[in-house]
Amino acid sequence: MTWFIFSGGLLVGLMLHPFARMLKSDGINYVLDLIGQIVTAPFSAIVDYFQKRSDLAKARRGVETPSAGQVDPREQQISDSAQTIRSILLSLASVINRTDQAASDSSHALNEVRATIDQTGLPSDLAAAHALLIAEIDRVIASNSELKGELASSQAILATQREQIETLKTAVRIDGLTQLANRAYFDEKLLEMILLHQRYNEPFSLMMIDVDYFKNINDSHGHQAGDRILKGVAFKIKASLRESDFLARFGGDEFALILIKASLQPATVLAEKICTNIRESRFILDGTEFKVTLSIGVAEVHADDTPESLLQRADRALYLVKERGRNGVESKMHVESSEALSQVDA
């Protein structure tokens, strides 16, 4: 029995000795440092990009706003990269959690082995082997404690990196002028709403909102004046909405609004209210008062809609308002025939 215990203890000691050496080596620190470098490397490039973009925006004067429908490919690339890095961080966090649990389980098991060996009476000629085995177990337990500390530090770093990823992801979704969602974010949200409607059949409506004769403001008073008008209009529209509604700058002087859980009739009522609010508001630039009006097209989602078909229906409603002289609201239940659409476009 004594030799059986001795043999088992010796085997455990032989197995634990290289494991303890591995944990005590600089390999763990090197791997953790390498992970940190891989995770943090992309951020300096992304931050430099936003800094250069901010400096360029401050230096630009009188530059035309992007045309509707265009999405900056650099912003899309950054957004995609941020999402990829976020997935890597989540995977690393999962590995760290599993490693931390393994270290805890290992320390617990080794403590039990140590206690069992201590309680086992061994002959005096095995005392040296007994002491060596206990020392090896203590060394591995200490290494586990150090590893858990390093893992805790790595988890804190990953948490910080995840927060930075979310901040950057938000930054590339926001229009710099109006601080509303930008076109890329709107496209993502509209697709999400279409999919939710197909699954749960909950209604929502889409508004396409255009500032009437905005080009005249830019031509007569400059782009800076036009930018101030756009910011004022965005602020006043947002003040009329529920927190759940989604307002975006679609491009140029056009806005897009998704009304959550709103059918066509209440959406049209809200559109009329927005039109009236803007029409009755006073916009003053350098002592000069401007009158601003809106044209709004409204469409409710259908079961067979795609983002493109819903946008097309709202656009057609908007064009009908413009044909009537602007400063009003039109709602569309269905898309007209191809011949009627071509007449509207003309």
C-alpha cells in the first residue's frame, strides 16, 4: 500500500514538474503581451483616421455636401473592421474565462492532493520524495495564482478595448453636421425593421423629408448658412419625435424617418405636424429671417416589402408633393404603374 501511494505521488510529481516550469516561464507573459499588441494595433490607425478627418472638415469651406445615396467606402471599411475586431475580442475574452476557470479547478484539485499526501504516513526513507512532491504542488498552485492575476488584468484590458470599439462604431454611424444617424446606419436600421416586420408583423412607416428650395439658400447665402439651416431643421424634427423613432440624414438636404409601430394614418398626421412646426418656425441667420418649408412623403411597410421597395414608395410620395408645389405631405399605399412612375420622374 505504501509503495502504491509512493508510486502514485511520484507519478503526479513527474507530471506536475514540467507543468510548473511552463507556468513559471516567461512564455505566458510573452503570449499575453502579444495578444495585447494584436488587439490594440488597429486602434491607432483608426484614431489617426478620425483625427485627420476632423482636421480636414475644419479646413474645408464651401464644399458641396455628398449626394444622396452615396456611402463613404472608408467609413464602411472602418465599420466592418471594428465589427471584426470586436468579434476577436469576444473570442479572446471567452478563452480567458475558460483558462481562469481551469486554473481555479487545478488549484482546488492540487490542494486536495496535497492534503491527502500530508495525511498519509510515509516511511522515513520516503520523506525526501514526499517533501519534493509537496514543494512541486505548492509551486504549481502559486503559478496558478499568478496566472489568475494576469488573466484578470487581461480581462480589464479587453473590457476597455470593447468600449473603444463601441465608441468607434457609433462614430462612423453619425452624421458630423447634424449629429443624426448617417446613411449607412439608416440602411442597416431599415433592413433590420423589414426583417422584424416579416417575423412579427408589427407595422412601421417611413418618411422621406426634403427641405424645399435648399439650393437657393446655399447659392444666395453660402454653404455655412445652409449648414446652420440643416442643423436647425434636424433639431426641430427630432423634438417632435418619440425616443423610439429613428431619424437619419439621408443625404444633402434630405432626411429619412422610421416611425416604430406606426401605421400610415398616424404617420401622416405626424408628418403634417412636422410640416406645420417647421413652416411656423423662425430661422435667423446673421439678423436675416428665413422661412423654411418641408416636403414629406410617407409610406407604410407591406408584408412583401424590401428596403428598396419601401424607399421607392416613400420617394414617389415625396415627388408628388413637389409636383404640387412643395410644402406639404403625401402618403402612398401602393406603387403606381411603370407609366405613372415615369411621368412623376419627368
